[in-house]
Amino acid sequence: MAILGTVLHLSPMVFATSTSRPFLPNQTHRNKPTTNSLSSPITSLTKCKTIDELKLFHHSLAKQGLDNDVSAITKLVARSCELGTRESLTFARQLFDVSYGSRYMYNSLIRGYASSGLCEEALLLFLRMMIDGVSPDKYTFPFGLSACAKSRTIRDGVQIHGLIVRMDYAKDLFVQNSLVHFYSECGELACARKVFDGMPQRNVVSWTSMICGYVRRGFAKEAVDLFFEMMKSEDVRPNSVTMVCVISACAKLEDLETCEKVHAFISSSGVEVNDVMVSALVDMYMKCNDNNTAKQLFEQYGARNLDLCNAMASNYVRQGLTKEALDVLSLMMDSGVRPDRISTLSAISSCSQLKNVLLGKSCHGYVLRNGFESWDNVSNALIDMYMKCRKQDTAVKMFDRMLNKTVVTWNSIIAGYIENGDVDAAWETFNTMPEKNIVSWNTIIGGLVQESMFEEAIDVFRSMQSEEGVDADGVTMMSIASACGHLGALDLAKWIYYYVEKNKIQLDVRLGTTLVDMFSRCGDPETAMSIFDGLANRDVSAWTGAIRAMAMSGNAARAIELFSEMIEQGLKPDGVVFVGVLTACSHGGLVQQGKEIFESMEKDHGVSPEEVHYGCMVDLLGRAGLLEEALQLIKSMPLEPNDVIWNSLLAACRVQGNVEMAAYAAGKIQVLAPERTGSYVLLSNVYASAGRWNDVAKVRLSMKEKGLRKPPGTSLIEIRGKTHEFTSGDESHPEMPKIEAMLDEVSRELGHVPDLSSVLMDVDEQEKRFMLSRHSEKLAMAFGLISSNKGTRIRIVKNLRVCSDCHSFAKSASKVYNREIVLRDNNRFHFISQGKCSCNDFW
């Protein structure tokens, strides 16, 4: 609320007064002292440290008859304000109200109120000062602006600025610095910079206020640039406060080169290095991942600095180096430094990452012994720790006992439920929250996506938009984009991208990479690559997303080109990007290129191949029919091959029809992962393709005995924003009569001869034909043909590998009906047009 709304409409008398003290008619009757015998009492006033001593001093003045002495009372008011307690300020106000209200008294009280956070009282007194006709001076204005800055009352501050201009104090350095500070604290950086740029001269306070203003509002680059501009000035040198702000800005930029320049300046300039600055330097270097320099500073200044230890420990925790964090905390305690709340938070977070519940309970005991449980963030950290250690009951008991549950507390318990896979409890808790913020929505949406509840996640997002009116942020859109990508819903993907652009959500590299992945999963590699090309700072994950997009779309050559471009730009590839490029080679049948890239991993890039990379190579060799070479690669692995690698070989045996090697691979899988349904299905299919129906029966009986079931084939198709699901053999769709008619029409028009080898059941040919006609992707294709406009692209997502008969059917339908068909199976995309497929019949 603006308190000073009438200030600019006061009598001109205020502005006509000189800098001397005004005497108003209603003040002339007040008694004035005639004695000067106060030297001894005034001297003893400086020794008063408590409110009781001040009151005794006042009592002694009254006994001497000096309680109306303006000089003595003025100094008593000033001293009471310096103490800064609510009681001392109340006492000062009582003295002020019964005495002559000089400008010095007003300034003392306004300053005291502002310093103690009693900003409304400070501004009301400023208003009374104006009404009483006491002219403010170059000290009054900064004290008033300080109150406005602390209370963020921008309107009152602007009115004080108007008074400053009218009363000709706008060129005073002290006042100008206060204006820069006020506008900066209120987030009005443009106004602050305007005042700053208009200053004829500046001192270190001017520069520091502007630099710190930039840092607090997240403009780290502007802060650092202004600091280097300050360095060009010969008249002003920074102090320790300036340097702490600049160091903080460097930490936010995470630019090691700039950090080193700032540190070098500190070393050469003679700026006093204090504990706060050292802690800031350590934090800066650790934010830039230069732990060695940070450690050198830590060792140089010792472990007896609590803030320094906390900076080291908290950054180690952030980096996931929990052992190092605990070592710092242990060294700190050995040095006799008692851990505070921040130290305890680092210790609890380390226990969470280590999932060490015993050490966590020890931290909990320390919290209880030292009264830290009243701090919300400590209790929240304990809840998180118990959840991560799978002690959900203990975490829930803590949550239930907390009297002051903040929104962060609720978010912590929901995140814990989700991490433990208890989505129902998370959803129930979410719905009972008294207050939700964007983190709450992001947590529940992210949890649903994590549990593969993609449609539910999108429904919650829509509810968040329509019912709650909460604005999504980058984290929200990453989760929703991920859900959309798994569903393969292109129309929804386009809307999500539109939403990001319309709401000006920052398209950083993480969100950009997620959007690239979303569009690639939805069968739109053109848009995926357009987003990738527009990313300003592309890291390895962004390049991986682009390479994966090309791999899924069958453009293996472009995927390899992107990999080479990434290397040329000086980026170091990681294990994930090698998975992407090797997958591209596998899909494209590029055996030689795949071998060369695999061999370069450790030799050229220092990346040791893991199981997943060997799995890619086995898949590559197996698809190319090089089964013996694939088997020899498995046997030569320095690692013990896992079930995934053997499954890759088994899948290749299915394609190549190698029964003996398939049985060998299946035997390995049944030892390593006896509950893996897919391996039984693959082996059964191999036997069925070879006509070994007795072996098929044995495999299926074994599955039945173990309670394993083959997942049914399902296909999704999106028509006018609605997703329709079809399951193989299921005829329950309401449009089934029209679908059957279209299937019959397609068969007549195409002259399609079914590939009966795709039916891996021991039944007659007529039954095989019927079973093929009820494959989920065929049902979805027929529905797409009858439900969409002519020429419209048909998009289908299938949960299993598309069979050869359905693949052939889709190619023929695309040519006869002049339709593009985009079919995504569990391995790749098939872009089918005019009877040809992007996979070149190699999948």
C-alpha cells in the first residue's frame, strides 16, 4: 500500500525551507534548555548497551532536571535507535513524541525503523515529518528509500524520488546511491541503470549497488560486464562486497575463464580477502566443476571456517560426490567446528544419495538434539532421505507430525511416493494439498510419465491449464513432450510446440532436446531437425537426440554425418551418443561403418564399450546375417554378456531362421532372466517358422507353467485429436463393420496375397488368412482409410515389431490409395509412400 500518496501535494512551505532547522508556530512553546552541564551524562550514554541502561540514564536526566534538554534527549533517542530492538525503538518513539521533533530525531527514528524492518512505521514517520514542515535532508531520503527497498513499496519510493528532484537533492552522491539500491532491490533495473548512468561521479557504493542488483535478479552476465567496465575507471576500486557479488555472478555463469580472471584480479589488486569471499570463491570454482582449485583454497584457509566447509560440502552433494561431502563435514567436526543447519542439510542429502538409512538416522538424531527440526527445509530433507531409503512409513510419520507443512513439504512427500512407485498415494496426496505451486504439478505429471501413464499425465496437464490457471514452465513441457513422444500423437506434439512458442517458455538445450525427441518419436523428423538446427548451445545430449531422430527414420547416412559434425565441433562423445549412431548403422545395414565406429570408441574417444554397445553390434551383425561373427563377438567380450545381448542374438536368429543358435541363445537368457517373456516368444517363433510345432508346444507350456503371457499386439491411431486403440483379433470397435468392409475392399483392390509364414500358429490356411486380417496395424490402417480425408497421412504406433505381411500390405495400400503411411513399431519408423518404405525392407 502506498503510504506517501499525499506527499507531493503538501504545502510549498516544506520546499521553501532552508537546510537550517525549521521552527513552526505550534512548536515555539516547547521548553528549551539553558544549561550546558551535561558532559558527564552524555559521555556515559555511549556505554549503555541495553534498554534498561538507557531507561536508567533517562531517569538520571530527570533527577537532574535535564529531561527537557534537546541535546541530551536527541542523543538518547539516537542511541535507543542504534540498539535496534523493538523495545528500544518504542522507548525512542515515546521520547520523541513528548519532545521537540528535530530533523536529527526524525532521521534517527526513520533509520532505526528501516534497519529493523519496521518499514511501514518508517514511512509513516517520514510522512509526519513532511506534514510537520520539517525539511528532509540528504540523510532522510536514503533512510526512507531503504524502507521502500526492504518492503518493496515501489510507489512510495518513486514519490520520494520525485521529492528528491523537486528539493534539488538529485545530484547528491549519497542520495543517488540510495536510488540505485532502491530500484535494484525492487527489480526495476532499467530505472536503476538510468539513475546510475546519469551520475556525474560514482564511488564504490554506486558500482556495487548496480552490480549486486544485476546479480540478485539473475542478470549475471550484465553484472560481470559492469564489473570489467568499473575496472577501466582509475578513480574507483572495488571492495570485498563488490567482489563477493561479482564472484556470485561468475558462479551463475559457470564460465571458468571469467572466474579465473576475477580471481587473478583479487590476488593482484590488494582487495581484502575475508571468509565470505573465500567461501564465494570456492562455490564459484565448484559451480564451474574446477574442484581442484576449490580444494586448494579450502586447504589454504583451513577447515575452521563454517561457511567455507558448507560451500564445499553442499557443492559436493550437488555434484553427487557424497563421500567427499561427508569427508569435509568430518574434517570440520574434527577441527572443532559445530555443524549448523546448512551443514546438516548437506549430511542428510548425502545420506539420501547413498541410501544409507543408518547414517541418516544418526543425522536425524543430531537434528533433534540441536532443535533443527523446527526448520522446514531440514524436516523436508529428512522426509526425502527416508523415502529414498525405502522407509516410506517413517517418512509418512514425520510428515503427519509436522505442524507447519509448507508446499515444499507436500511436494517432498509426493515426490517420495512417486520414487517408490506408489502413484496412487501420490495422486491422493496431491488432491488433498491445501495449496499447489508449479513444482507440485510438475512432480505429479513427471511421476505419471515415469510410470508410463502418458494419457493420464496429459489429462492432468490440461486440468492444470483449464481449471487451475497455472502457467506451465520448461520442466512441465519436458514431461508433457516426453508423454506425447511415447504416444506418438503428432497433432498433440504440434500443439505442445505451439504452446512453448506462444507462452515464450525458454527453449534451452534440455527442453529443445526433448522436443527433438518428441517429434522424432511422432514421425516428424523434419520438424525435429528444424528445432535442433535452431538450438543456440547444442550439447552432446542435443546431438544425440538428432542422431537418434535420423536413426529412427531410417536415415543412417545423415546420422553418421551428424556424429562426424559433432566431433568436428570439439564435443566429446559419451556412451549414449554411440548407442544412437550404432543403432543408425544397424537400421541402415551399414556393417563396415558400424565396425569402425565401435572400434573408435576406446581407441579415439576414451569411451569403454558397455553391454548396450555390444548389444548394438550384435544386432548390426545379426541383421546382416553374420550370426557366427556376432556370436564370436559375444564370446570375446571383456564383460559378462547379459540377457539383453543374448536377446539381440536371438532376435537375429529369428530373422535369419537359425534354429540351433536361437535355442543356444534362449538357453542363456533363461538362466540370466528366466522371467523374460520376449525370449520365449522369439524362440517359439523361430520353431514355428521352421515348422517344429512340438518344440513350439514345449516352449508355450513352459511359459504357462511360469505364468508368463505374450503381450497382445496393439496399435494406436490418432484421428482428429482422438486416439483409437486396436488389439490384434479384437473386433469390439464400434466401427468394426466398416473396418471389415474396408479390409475386404483393400484385399480386392490390391490383389494382396497374404504371407502365411507370418502366422506362427499350427492352424489351417483359412484360419491363418483370417488371423492376418485381424492384426492390429491392419485394423488401424483400415480405420484410418475410412475416417480421414483422402490424401491425409495415416500415422500408426504399434507396440511390437511389424510383421512382414502387414508391412507388405501397408506398401500396397499407400500406392493404391495415394496415402503416406507412417508406421512406428517398437524398433523404428517406417515411412511408406507410393509402395516404397524408408527401411528398404531391412528391419
